[in-house]
Amino acid sequence: MLKSLLRSALGNAGSRIQSTQTWATIRRIVDDVAEQRIVIHDRELTSAAAHAPDVEGAWVRAQDGSLQIDIDVDQGAHLSWSLVPCDIKFAPRGPKEVVWRVIPADLARDRHVVAVAAAVGNAIARALWAWAAPSDAQSAQAIVEREGTDLLRVDLRTTPVIRNAEGRVRMAAEIIDVAAIDARNGSLLLKLKLPPFFPQ
């Protein structure tokens, strides 16, 4: 039933998709959701980080439970830090948030670090709900809130993907619950939990 719903949403978006590569990616994502996992590779995370404001070059590596990030920014500066996933909140018609711990903590207030966290949030949202945004736009950023001295809370509901979702696409997004997130072996893995009324 879930796979049928997702493929229906995919079909609705299909008429607006011009890129064969984008179409193939969305088909893969729909199959991944049905298998209760989403994988976002380093190259996708690096591309997202590179689109953050004022970033001139970016490298993201998922390993040992964190995203290890290096960026070159305007005026030749270089920043290096890690984002460690420490909390997730997903609820139907409720929060869709990822909380990251920034290491070292003193970079948590740096505007470039915040912008990259927002860009990673965009990448997560596209991976989960790509059929809602066939243009794959990366320009708009998710809202990020600072908590304490070293935490960044990314609100995925503010990404273009979920803001632009309509009808059955939005319904498909609401029933997907992210149960866990981990960074290992060159990939960010989102483990999904489906509602009990869907067959496992």
C-alpha cells in the first residue's frame, strides 16, 4: 500500500521532470522508502555543502558516526568541523527535525557552519521527499536554530521540498517517520519506521 502511494506521487510529479537522471534518482528513492531506509552518499552531501552561501569549495565525509566537513569560504578562509547526529524528531503533522552537535563547539555560531547544516538539511529533505521537488533546487535554506553551546536544530519543514509539497505528496511525506540516523562508511543512513497500519 505504501509503495503504491509513493508511486502515485511519483507519477504526478513525472510530467514535470525533464531530467532522465533526476527521474532515475526519484525511482530509486521510492524503492528505498519502501525498504525502510534512505542512503545519502558523500558526493550528495558534498554537493549540498558546496551550494551553501559564500562556500567556494566543500568536502564532506560520513564516517565513525559523524559528518566530517571541510570548506573553503570567501576571502580564502578554511573551516573544518564535524556534525554528529544527536537527536531526531519526526511526527505526523508535527516536527521534522534533526539536531546536530558541532565539534569543536566554538564553531557552532559560525555563519558558514550554520549555513552548511541548513544545506545538509536540504539534502536530507530531498532524499526523503524528492518527488515533491523535481527541480532539485538547492538555493533556499532550511531554518536552523542554535541550542546551548554546541547544538544546531534543523527544521526540515522549512526546506523547499516540504514547503512546496501538495496533496498526496504531502500525505506520503507525513507518514514517513525517521527512526534513526547514522553516518558510516561514506554514507548518511536514514532508518525509516512506517506506521503500524502499513505492512512491513
